[in-house]
Amino acid sequence: MTNQTLIIDGMALLFRHFFATSFRNQFMYNKYDIPTNGVQGMIRHTFKLLELTKAKNVVIAWDMGSKSVRNDWFEGYKANRLAPPEEMTPQFDMVKQVMHDLGFHQEGVIGYEADDVIGTVSKEIDDLIIVSGDRDLLQLINDHNQLWLTKKGYTEYHHYNLETFINQYGITPSQFIDVKALMGDSSDGYTGVTGIGEKTALKLIQSHGSIDMLLNNLSTLTPKMQDKINTDMESLKMSLKLAKIITDVPLKMDALKDNSVFTYDKNHAQQVLEDYDLNIARKYLDSVSLS
């Protein structure tokens, strides 16, 4: 594939736009009495990304259910997450239907997360722009692939390529997995080493290079730090496993490459959005310039 590919973390954008208006109780019900605020926000965001990136290929990656293989490894994985609001639930299926009808290629595999789908694609396709709000995806940056972390609205992002990542963190993207393992991730339900936050975790990996090297040189650390790590050794090992994005999800890559080419037909897109009564998104298309 020679053209730039845009790969979007679907749930990240859907939830982002749902909560952007739901706190004001603006759910944007359509004529079918279905709330559409998350769907309409994601559609607008996706078309703005196409305008900004000029990408010729688009893949939207989805989580498939609330459980993944990581729940088999660790019972507490994401166990503290609340169920989605009732206004959100019907939008999960709706957004996939609308995106399909608009012509976007979508991927999701039961037992895996969207991060894993994106990670697998990142190993097969160069010149990739990954869009998400999830910093876990920083580990996928390389010489060819970049990450745009959502910041504000549809146009502001933290842009990371290999150079900007190394300049900011002083480590390689793959070493970020070890940083995550040490500090843990409360939103995902794993704790790493109690008492080690991001700043300390980053310094430890900058100094030692990896968790393996750190454990081989525990005697060089302060007694207090040694005690923290030894006390949470099992947690650290499990956190390292959980923090690493899976990159061998069973995807049909040839079909993905063939089907991800996006052809924009404004009249068709307008008709799809009219059929679903997504008028805010439909009007937004008038302001988007796609070649």
C-alpha cells in the first residue's frame, strides 16, 4: 500500500463525542427516537480527519464486547469500569451501520481490543496515522507510523512521530510498555508497582533500558525502591503482559488493504445521513473540502 492510511480508534472517538454533549443532557435524538450525539460527533470528526490528512485509505477499529483475552489473563482487567449510560448503548450498533453505509472499512475481532487491531495493522502497513485518545498506542510509533492523540475539538491533537516521542520521553516507543508496566493503569485495573508513578517509572527505564535489566540490577536501587518492586513483583510481571498491545490479531490483511480505500461521494453521504436523520452531521459535510 503506497498511500497514507488513517486508522481510527472507533470507541475512543465515539465516547469522546458522547460525553462532550451528554453532560448537558444533549443527546440529539433523531426521528426514530435514538440518541445520536456520539454518532454525529464521530462522523464529523472522521470527515475532518480526512480533510486534514488527505488519507486515501481509512480503517476504523472497534472493541468487540467488554471482554478480551486479557480478562482470561487477569480477572481484574477493566473490572472497575462502569457500564455505559443507557443513551450510549444504542449508538454502538448504529455508528457501525452508518459508517458502513458511508463506505468506511471497519475491523474488530472478538476477544481483542481496538488497540490490538491497530497494533496488528501497524506491523503490516507503513505510512499510518493512528488517531485515538489512548496513550497506550504510543508504543506503536516507529519510523513510518505516527500517532495523533485527541486534544480538543476536531482539529487539535498531540502529534507524535518517532522523533517527537524520543525528544519528549527520552526512550523508544517500545520501552513505553515497560514504563506502563511499572506505573500501572488504574483505568485498566492493573496496578504495576505501588508507589511508582509515571515520572519515576520513566526515570527507571531511561536508566536501565527495560524491566528485565532493572530486575537484574535491583541492588543498585535504594532499599526502599527494592522493597517496593519485590513486594509487587507478581503484579509487575502481569502488568507488563497487560500493557503490551497484541500485534498478531487474526486479520485478513489482503482484504483489509483492498477494502480500506475510501471514495467520497458527497451526494451519497448526504443521503445516508438523511436516511438516519443525522442532520447535524449532514450539514457539517457542507463545510468539509475533500478532493
